[in-house]
Amino acid sequence: MATYKVKIWRQSGPNANGHMERHIVKGIDGDMSFLEMLDHLNEDLEEQGKEPVAFDHDCREGICGACSLVINGQAHGPETTTTCQLHMRSFEEHNVSEIDIEPFRATAFPIIKDCVVDRSGFDRVIQSGGFVSVNTGNAPDANANAIPKPEADTAFDAAACIGCGACVAACKNASAMLFVSAKVSHLAHLPQGDAERRERVHSMVNTMDKEGFGSCTNYGECEAACPKSISTDNIATLNREFIRSKVGPTT
Amino acid sequence: MKLDAKIPEGPIQDKWANHKMAMKLVNPANKRKYKVIIIGSGLAGASAAATMGELGYNVDCFCFQDSPRRAHSIAAQGGINAAKNYPGDGDSIYRLFYDTVKGGDFRSREANVYRLAEISNQIIDHCVAQGVPFAREYGGLLANRSFGGAQVSRTFYARGQTGQQLLIGAYQALSRQIAAGTVQMHTRSEMLDVVVDDNTAKGVIVRNLVTGQIESHAADAVVLATGGYGNVFYLSTNAMGCNVTAAYRAYKKGAGFANPCYTQIHPTCIPVSGEHQSKLTLMSESLRNDGRVWVPKELGDKRKPDEIPENERDYYLERKYPSFGNLAPRDIASRSAKEVCDEGRGVGNTGLGVYLDFRDAISRLGEDTISARYGNLFDMYERITAENPYQNPMRIYPAVHYTMGGLWVDYNLMSTIQGLYVIGEANFSDHGANRLGASALMQGLADGYFVLPQTIADYLASLGSDHQRTPIEDQAFVDAEEAVKSQVNTLLNINGRRTVDSFHKELGRIMWENCGMSRTKSGLETAIEEIPRLRQEFWNDVKVNGTADNLNMSLEKAGRVADFLEFGELMCRDALAREESAGGHFRAEHQTSEGEALRNDDDFCHAAVWEYTADDEAPVRHREELDFENIKLATRSYK
């Protein structure tokens, strides 16, 4: 059982000033997940009659994309995974006993409370074109279009994005390019996405800018922080799609 | 309570087609005049909201998460069934129907299941058209794999992330409608009551989780797509936020609750490692395609798995069920695991685990093939347990996963409250007493994309041209809002000594011990005494810090646990009343000499539907008799 010195961001509301708050968290087992360590802290706070630290989390299986902490300066902490799939043995093994916890910080992700941020900007980017316009009921047979396996696999790799926002939090510019490019690339690699590929890339990039996400300067920190290892190749695909939509043939 | 299932006349294969012809339609210009509220944005909710929006209705959709993309459907791993018969291995709509009815241990409604099988193919077509990246063969066509309870390969999948890809497909369709203005999305909003007047749904009361504001929303129909109640056990594979609140509060307003005791305990989950555990993680059933389940033959054999020779291993599923082997249905595989652990042959520190071993598959197919099939699951396993499943067998144990019970609905998916529809896991109709693998995604999407948008039109059209929506100033709304506010204030003002989680954990223990994989009369009676005591303690001694006027996650949890503390008792009452074993409901008193579930078709071939009476009174048990006209009632055998 280990003890950790934790500093965690507290902010009572969107317009309040925040600060780092210190806690000693005792009795932590290496098999506990990072969020179970926070549960433990919160249970202590509640017993003392204090408000627990607010943080987003839901599935705790690394797939819903809700959890979102910057841990010792890294989005989702030291491993290539989501915060909920990070285990305390990762700190134990490296003799790390001080942990700083902050929210994902970006202008486009305003803080709601403590470590909870508003990532609805991502939803609005998808709403602006991250879909195939097909109404329920008018699809052809699923096997009508054969899609070469390598293309389908590339589309899948991009579609694995969980929309957590770690790419934005990790980027010096708070750019959302990796997120946006993952969706553009997913649909651009499939025949189903072809009809709308010009409008899609334009509209999504415009919305991304409007939401206040920064520009991409090819740091690559987004890929390093991404729990699903979404590749920056997708950003190249996005750039190609963007240019193609302006100068390429119309069909 | 009147239970009319409204099953259409005619042969089973014509019922849905005939019914669609018989239903009234709403003309395109009138659709936008109707407002429909949808609670939940998982597969069922998002697909329904998107489709209703496409049709031109005016939709309000609510979810408690920060984005509709996060609903727990996203965590489904293995796949989605459809009767496409692409592999040419003898599948058909009828066979999918048959397997699902049999898999459900003859406790589902035939007509609903047939419709589900019929729609299954359209779902795959639609999802592919949306750009869902299903697994493909080298020739570019869709791949299939086999799953528990079936002898054909009918499961479509997207690596181990099928739920994610299908949900993102529905989320994108929903996003398109949000942009088009047909759907108004309300995130971080939790439904805390349904407003009912004259047994008709008029709207909902919602708490904005960011501002704490309690809001009234009026509609012409309300749809609950709020998922299952597995978290009544505290530990389950459900997401932390999954809850019974919306369904339970609808029950208290007059909606019948059907078969609450039917719970699915999934056989392949990562075993509990300690007291701190907050949730359990599923390892997809698809792993049983290549993994072999075993325990040592000797009691208390503490050797490492690779030191145990072949002839000292008991591949108990292959031994007991030679024709289905490791792909026996979930309820059977779970009970068998419990049996061998109860005998003292379980593995791991706690003795509550069995091996799922890929050694043979890896030597036959190579590590690369296994990694391509299950790589992400193997990684997840290693991350959680710090053991490498390519080198050592996985340790698995059953855990609460899915709930077949839910609000009672008729063939149109309408509850016993007029205009209140229930879709997806939240209803009860399609899986009987046990759900087969890869059928949950199928049902959620069938309900949302293809059934509800058709059947709800019939109800809306029947309201008539002079229909006026009840305004939120109406007394029914005022009263409901007042009741919700008063509960919130009560919770914040108890100022007791115990945290919400401590109550939830204690309830979970009571439920797991007495209403888990094996249930007895005396255990259930104990639970029915203990739960009200715990509930009383909760209302006297719970501690909820913070205020009502901002983001307060303790308060949210407190409301959900308060409902679980009532609902758990209802589950136990249902399990006690059902004097038989069927599917996921195993009563130790009712088993064959070989330890298999023993149904009692003479007395229990019905859905039990519970009617709420008052807080201090026992609920009333009604029945919907289940007629099996097409599939003969038989003892389920997977031998």
C-alpha cells in the first residue's frame, strides 16, 4: 500500500478562480485504477463533509472518452491509454509519489467545475459534416460495395477515435486537427463517404476554427498523447482532402 | 392494470408487414407539429432520435453524459447478429428467430422476436451505408464470426469495438439532425420524473446537471431509451452512470415493470481484484471462439497453469456440452464457472476464477492471427491485470452485465402508460430470460431505427387534429416539478454520517449474495427484509455534500442509489415469486439432477408485470401469458 502527495485543480464554477489543492492519499494498492485512487480521495473528502473533486468518467473501460485529466503534465498520464485504464502500479514501479492533476486545458474546452471541462465543441464539429447523409431505410444491400480490406482497415484505424480531447490538451496550440482529421479520414477512405467529401472537409475545418481550436504546427504531441494511437497521417489526409476540395476535379 | 400485447393477427412472418399496413400515418406536413421527447442517446435513443428527426418530427433528446457519443452502448465489444446468411452456412430469419427464442429459455414474446430477426438484415445495410467500418474479408466483403448459442456464423463485428462503431454511426446520424434543427440535444441533463395525467405521458422533469435547474418539458409522446439496471449490484460491467432512475420513476407513475429478476451474468469478465474495485470489465464473448475454458481437475491445485498437464485439466464446457462446447450460452457458461469454483477448483488468489486459454489456438493459428482477432482485448486484459494473455491463460469470472427485464411494452413498444414508449435494454420484450451474445446491439438498433418510428406514428395520428399539447403550466407539471425539487432538498439536508457509495456497496452485496447467479427462497426473503432496513438508514443517515445549484455529482449519485434501494427489493420479490429456473434466473430449488435449470411451463410461461401501489405497500404481480405457436416449448439443450 502506497501513499501519494496529490495536488489537484479545484475551481467552484466556470467563472471562479481556480487553484491547486494538496492532499495526502493513503492506502493505495498498485492494482487500483487511477480513478479508483480519486474515488478513494473523494470518499475521504465526503466523510469530512467536504465537496468531492468533480471529474468526468463513465465507462471506465477506455472506450467512452469521458475521462480527461492531465496527470503530471501529460494528458491521460504517463502511458498510452485513457486515464480510467491507467493503474497505480504505473506510479509505484517508477517510484513516483507526487501527482499533479489538472483538467484538459484549452480555450475551446472551458472549465465547468474542478477537472470537468466542456468539450461540446467536438460535437459541433461533427454536426457540421462528420456524417454520411443517408436516411434510415434507403440503404442498398450491405455487400453491394466491396471495400478492399486495406482501405477498410485504414478507415477503421481513424474511426477508433474516442473523442476524449487529449490531442487538444496535449497540443501547445490547443489544435483539434487530430480529432477532425480522424473523422475526415475515416469517411474519405470509404465509398459511402465519397459523395460529400468536399463539403465535409470544408465545413468541419471552418467549424473547428470557429470553436477556437488552434492551428496545427506539426508538433506531433497529439499522436503521442492519443490513447487510441490515432496517427498524424490522418492530418496529412485532411490537408490533402482540403486542398483537393479546392483545386481537384469535381467528380 | 390491463396488459394487451396487441400482437397482430396472421402468420408470424406476415405480422409486421400487416401491422405496418394497418397503422395510421402522419402526413409529412403534420409531422413537425408533434414533439417527441427521447431520453437517452445510446444505440436505441440516438437511432430513434435521428430517424424521427429525418422523418420530420420535432425531437428533444436528453442524455446525462457530456455528449451523446458516450452512452454505454459504446462499450459493447463482440458484434451484432443478422440473418444475412453471407457465409452460406444455413442461416435464415427463422433460424435467428428460433435461436433467440430458445436462447431466451422460452420466456420472450414470439412476435417481437420474429420482427427483430426480420429487421436484423436492414440494420446491417443501414450501418454500412453510414460508413460503419465492419470487419471485411480480403475480397472486400463483410466478415462474420460465430457467437454463443448459435451454430451458424451470423455475427458482424468491428474488431472488439462493434458497439463503439455502431454508436458513432448513430451519433453521426443524430448530429446531422441536430444541425438540421429537427433534434434539440440536451446534454448533461437527467430525467427525474415523467409527467403523467390521465394515464397518458405529457412530458418530463429534467435536472440540468450543470446549473442544477429543474426544468419541465412537454411533449406529445415520451420515449425512454435509458438502458439497463445492472448497477443495482454496485459492481457490474455497466458504466458508472448507468441507472434505473428513469425507468423506475416511470414505474412509480404507472408503467408496469416486467421480469425485473432476469439479469444476465456474463461468463467472461476480469475477476474482482480487491475492495477498492469500482467496476468490472468484460472480455468479449467472441474470445470463446478460440479460447478454451478450463480449471484443474484436482481441488485446490495451486500449480501454475503451464505446470498442469493436459490430462489433469477439466475443459468442463467441452465435457458437459459437446455440441456447443465453449460457445454454450452465457447463463449456462456462467453457472458452470460458479459450480467449479464452489467445488474449490477455482483459480487465482481468490479462487473465484477459471482459465480462458488461447494456447491451442495460438499454436494452431499463430500469435499474429490471434492478435488480429482480439488484439485490443488482450491489451486491455494485460493493462488491468499486468499479466500477458499470450503467455498465460486469462483468468475470468462471471459478472453482472445486462438486464433482460425492463418496463413492459406491447408490440408497438408502448408501456402501460399511453404515449410512453420504451426501447432498447430498458424494455423487456425480446430476450426472455437470457440474451444471446450480439443480440443487444441488434435490438437497440431495431427498436430505434425501424420499429419505434413506425409505431409511434400510429399513436400520434390517433391523437386527432384538434390535439393540444399539455402546457408546462398545467398542475401535473407543477406537482411533478415540486416533488423532484423536494427530493433534491431532502437529500441535501439529511446531513448524516454515511456516504452514498457506502450504501450502494452494501446494497450491491445484498443483491449479489441473494439475487445473483443462484437464488434461494430463504436468501431472497432475507434480502427483502434487509433492503428496506438499508433504505431507511439511507434516508436517515446519508451524507450528500455541496449544493443543488451547480454540478454536484454526489447529489446525482444519491438520487440514483435511492431508486436502486427500492428497485432492488422489487427484483427480489420477482425472483421469489418465480418458482422455476429459466435462463439467467436460477432458483436452486428448481434444477435437474444434473444441475441444469428446470423450467415450470405449467405455472410460469408468462411475463410477470409489477404494478406500483404505494411506498409502504407490496406491488401487485400481473401476468402476460406467453403463447408459443411457432416454436414448441422444449427443454433447452446444448449438449
